[in-house]
Amino acid sequence: MSDAQPAQDPENRPFKRVLLKLSGEAFCKAPGFGVDPDELELIAGEIKEAATQGVQVAVVVGGGNIIRGAELAKSGDVAQATADYMGMLGTVINALALREALTNIGIDSRVMSAIEVRAVAEPFIRARAIRHLEKGRVVILAAGTGNPFFTTDTCAALRARELDCDVLLKATKVDGVYSADPKLDPTAERYDRLTFADAMAKNLRVMDMTALAMCQEQAIPVVIFEFKKPGNIRRMVGGERLGTLVYNADRPPVGIS
């Protein structure tokens, strides 16, 4: 893991506040389950590098490494709504693990949950979350939107807008968006930039359609990038172009070259 870089001059930062979306799979080794200590350390170190750039960081975590509500519901034994709530609780487990890992490396953070679990997390209150960010704390957002039938992608889009984030950074296993699965099709084209309209028209797997439409409507630029490569988050918050940028054609994003 690389050493944290010195904080940038606030006047020269391309972003003031970012939202990082992490899937549950980021917390474990493929095709694993649960929370792997090495992966957790990697995540925490990457977030520390971003936070020490002077950028305010909010993180939305998934829970697929704990439970996949949609897959559980397919069995017919558990109602979709109940399965989704179970998935939300999985995100709380990941959020708590991430908070502890950040604390261990000297980064102040708070877990805020969309469903009440007051013994372990604060309830999500927009003004309080913004205040934490302004004080330099990493805010870890758990339990999705607090409602069934919505993905953590949709939660990321919603929270990015609520918290006035400059960009939504979606961490994935691949280095961007492709025209097809590059593992199955060696001729798949990697996109450097895409408009929201093109992404939806081509049915590209950027985010779920609800999240994508929300980002388009609210003009929130999205960057899909490879998370597991050390230093990528620091490079992103520093304004370096990585991965695939998705944006509104009539409103080019500021701060991304």
C-alpha cells in the first residue's frame, strides 16, 4: 500500500466532496464471502489517501458479500421486501468493519444508516452528514435508501445529490465500461466517455437504470473505475482521468479533464 500523499491546497482541488460507491464484493476475495482483513485494509488505505488530499469523502457500501436479497427472494421462501431488508443489514456489517479499519489508521469516520440501528450507527440525517463531512470525517452510508426494491446504486445517486457531491465514483472490478463483457469478448470496446443517453440507449451495465436516470436528471457525473489498483482513488480525487466518465452532453463536468 502506498503512503498517503500530502494534502492539496484547497484552492487547487478539482473536487470539494465526492461520493464513493463500493460493492460488497470489494470487502472479500473472489469468489469469497464475508469480510476479508486484507481487502478491508486495502479499502481503508485507499480511502485514507483520498481523505488526506483534503477532499470530503462519503462512502456508500453494498452488502453482496454478506447476502444478496434479490437472489434469496428468487427461491420463493422469502418475500422480496424482507430479502431486501436483510441485504440492508448486510451493508451495516460492512460499514461497521470499514469504520473500525479507518479508525485504526487514524481516520475519523461515522456510520450513518437509513434504517434505525442506534446501538451501532447514527440515523442518516442530511444536515448532520454534511456537518461530519465539513469536519473532515469520512461518512459511511449504510442500509441503502432504507426502502426495499431499490439498489445501493440508487442509494449512491440519491446520497450524491443530497450531499451536494461533485462526482459519484463507482468502484468496480474492471477499468471502465465496455461494449461487451471483455472476459467473453476480446473485441469489446472500452469507452473513455459516455453520455447518460448513450449508456441507457445501449443498455450498458453502468448502474441500474433508476440510478442512471437520477444521475442524468440531477447532472451528477459518474466515473466507473477499477478500485483494486492501489492509488486509483487518490488519483481520481486529484482530477486524473481514469476509467469511464458518464455525463450529460449539455453539461460537461467540472474538475475532470
